Amino acid sequence: MSKEILRNQVLVTLNNINRIEHLKKSLKITARVLASDEFRSADTIGVTISRYPEVDTRPLIEAAWAAGKRIAVPKCIHATRKMDFRLITSYESLETVYMGLFEPITDETLSVEKNEIDLQIVPGLVFSDEGYRIGFGGGYYDRYMSDYNGATLSLAFVAQTSHRIPVESHDIPVSKIVTDEKEIICI
């Protein structure tokens, strides 16, 4: 099955989760991440600001701030198709950009080097149990992770996992997938 077909099928499934269940499942996933060794040992965490129907990352971000951790959010550089992770200390440092994504305001945030990010939370729509993922089609994270050496994990509802995904040579798997029902150790 093609990546585009899998992406569309999972989006339909996610959009059928009612808002209350979505929040409950997102909070279960957050609790699992907060209890993980990867989170506890990280000083700086790279994470996107999610949009519905993705797993809600705001409770995780807020818990990280409360624990004194640094949060780095990506700013996409379209000309080079790369990302610049920038430290935010509140949602006030974000702006809405293309496709309704939230990104750091460059003038109000500081860039952080890749090797300073201890834990990278990698977004995606569809996941295999081996840690391969189908994202939103830009390839930004595969390029970013090609020389990233920190811990990686993805947040997913269980319906997004256990799929057979066509893997290409440039695809980089995550180490762990945290779902509302289980953790999948991939590497």
C-alpha cells in the first residue's frame, strides 16, 4: 500500500476519535512519556506544537516546563527543507504559519544546536513496529535525524501503529513509540 493511501486511511481513523476520547488518550500518552527514562534524563526536548487530530503535545510541553526542562520547537526553512529548533518558554513565542502550523518567532527565540537536544519527539501519522513512520510528506525529520544522536520517540494513538510501511533508503526509524495502550521499543 502506498504512503499516501496509508496516510489518508489513518487520518480518517483519527478524525473519527471524538474530542473527549482524544484528550483522554493524549493524557495517557503524556503520562507514559513523563515516566520514561528518556524524558527524565533529558534537559532539552525537541517537540512540535501538535494540531488536531495529532496526539496533543501541549500537556507534555507544560509538564516539561514545570520540571525545568528546555523546550525546542522547529522552525522550517523551506528553501533548504531543513529545521532550526528554537527554545520557547511560553506559547507567546509562537506564530501561525503555513497550513496552520505553530512555529517559533525568530526574533523572540534562540536557536539550539542539534547536539544540545537530548530527546527528539518525532511527529508522524502512521508507524510500523520497527519505528519507521510516515509523516506529512516533507521529509524534514528524516533529513534532520540522519545525523542526530540523541534519544528519539514518537507519540501515537494505537490505531496509528502496527502498519506495514514502505521503507525507503532515506527513512530513519525512531527508537520508541509511546501510545495510549503500550510502548513499542523499536531499536
